[in-house]
Amino acid sequence: MGLDEDVRLWGDVRSKIVSKLSNEHFKIMCVLHSKYFKHRYNEPCTCNKRILRQWILDLDNKLLK
């Protein structure tokens, strides 16, 4: 996928994140974060809300601004 597709995908996912992150959206977030922040794919523990919020913010800043 290219940058434009990733921006659209993340914008769609981001608009659906209200209070909970579905498993599908979680996996998309993990794929995009590993791609744009150049690390191996990994899934942080969903119990660590601080990391999840940081990854969402990272992707917002990278793809939506």
C-alpha cells in the first residue's frame, strides 16, 4: 500500500476509534506503526493504554497532519 492509501485507511480507522479499539483496527494500527516508525511488527499489550494512546497519536501526527 502507498502513502495515500495508508492515510485513507488510518483516517477511516481513526474516525471509528471512540472508546474501544476493535481487534481489526488494533491490527491495522500495529501494521501501520511498524511501517512508518520502522520497527518489527509487534502487538503491544492491550492492557497498556499509555502505549496504545501513544501509537494512535504517533500515527495521527505522521499520517493525518
